[in-house]
Amino acid sequence: MVTLPNVGEAVRLCERTRLSGFEIRLSLEGARWLVDEIRRLSDLKDAIRRGFRSVFRDNNQRVTIECFRNIRGVFLKVSTFTHSAVRCVIIPDEGWDSCWRELNNCLMGSVGRQAGFIQKELHQTVSLSKKSWASVVAGKEEKEIDDKLSNRASHFFLGKKGHAVLVFRSKSQHQWGKIFDGFQEVLGVKVDSTFVSDDRMIIWCPLEGLQQELLRRREITIADMQVFFQPWNWNNQVANMKVSCFQNWIGIEGIPLNIWNTHVFKVIGTLCGGLMAVDKGSLEMRDISFARLRMFGDSNGFIPGSISLPYEGSNIVLKLFNLDVQPLQTKVGD
């Protein structure tokens, strides 16, 4: 049985005649390779076919195809080695016109391979659609996701939560708790909230009229704290997200090992208003899952949620985020 998990990004082969645990998953490139190998195997003579073995490797797994014989007949064994885990499926011969051919047919339909060698007895070429089932599944799923995320309506409503409005604080020093206490005093009504990022949250207005009034005003000042309103939609929620660096240590994820050094830390700091300090553990490379820095940020105490650095002829994107812990600090001079 051949299926397409992970939104069409992989191909799953499962034995229907044994327990459900006998299954493997192949990348699309691995599935294309398997199509070619089964085709090559079918052209070999029986004596050579029994010792057939071929291996495919990519970044995530190694795939092996083997053909062997025992007292029950000729079998095809396909094995995957992923993260030290070994899985395999067994496909009996039963004549090329049955199991192996059906498997190849299904695989080619999944990955969009041309199948000109099939049905030679009918003296015709069977050509598969240029669009594979993998691309159909992925395209359908992406369209459904895009449709859900492209909701531009300013009156977005979610069940008991209410009507959504995005709220932005102007300075990182302004505490969200005080902002929402001020909301209730000014608006005279209690509103629920959902955290999005350091610089923005969603508030849920119980009445649509309140939502429309906030969007009409666009901004208000509460106890010298200025906040801005925008209608909720996916673009507004994720555009130019910022991280508060006011009295916070910042984690930087995605720095390659060969440029993990003080110079790069200073470059990152320059892009974020200036470098204040570097965690001692980061300088000594005790943990390279992310670097720990303190930075000045802009005049409002924010830094970007991601930055881009040139690396080996291209650019890499580094993710920045707040850290809850306060690690040891080492001052960095100019």
C-alpha cells in the first residue's frame, strides 16, 4: 500500500499482509530512485537478479533495495536507515506483472515518473500526468492553508472569545499588565487577551461595536503608554515581529559553527542597536544551540525577530528570541 503523508512531502510503503509496523517512509527523491531501481531490476536475468543490491543516500536517510531467494520464492526487500532506526518491507515476486509492477505503478503515480516501459505487450506508452499525486496533495493542502490564513476581515470572530483586534505597544518598557488594567478603566469592560509576540497581542472584544470603535480610533494613550490597534489578519499578525531587549538576554538561533565568534556577535549587535554583553557560556561554546547576547535595541527597546547575515555566497536568517534565564555575562569592549 502506497500513501502520501506529510502533505505530499514523503511516500509511505506499508505491507498489508503483515502487521502495521512493517512500513517505511521515503523522501520523494528516494521514491524516484526506487522507481528507477525496480525498473533496472526487471531488466536483469534471474541469475543476476538474485544478488541485486543498491543503496541510495540523502540528507535524512539511507535506503537499500535487495533481491534474494529462499524456499518460498524470490523477494524484494526495501530497507530504510533513519536516526539509527531500521525499517523494512518485503515484496514477493509473484511474476513481474503483479506485485513489483503494481508497486512501481503506484510509486510512479506518486512522484510523477514517466512510465514508458509499462504495458509493452500492448505496444503503447503509458505516460503519467506531469503533475504527480504528491504535488496534487501538497498543492491542495497549501491552498487550504492559504485560504484559512488569508482572512482579511476586520470583524474576525471566534466563538466565546469574541472579536479579534491586534494591539501594539509603542515601547518595550510598557508592561502589558498595566496596559490591560488601563484598558478596563478606559473602556469600562473586561477584555480577554492572547499573546503573539513581545510587541503585540490580540484582544478579544465581547461586542463588535467595541471592536469597530477601537479600529476607528487606531491608537489611544493610557497613563502615558501609547498603544495602536489594527484589524486582525494573518499578515498583520506576523509582519515585522519584534523582540523586547529591555533588561533581557536574547537568544540567537542559527549561527553556523565556523563563524561562531566574537566578531559575528558584534555584527549581530550592530544590527540590533549595539552589543552590550555576551554570555560566558556562548563565548566558550558550551552550548551552540543558540547564542546568548544582550543588546541595546532601538529607541523603543525592540530588536527584530529575525536578521539576515551573508554566509558563503548567500544569506542565512537568524532567529532572535527572549530568554527567561539570566546567564553569566562577559562585557565586550569596542
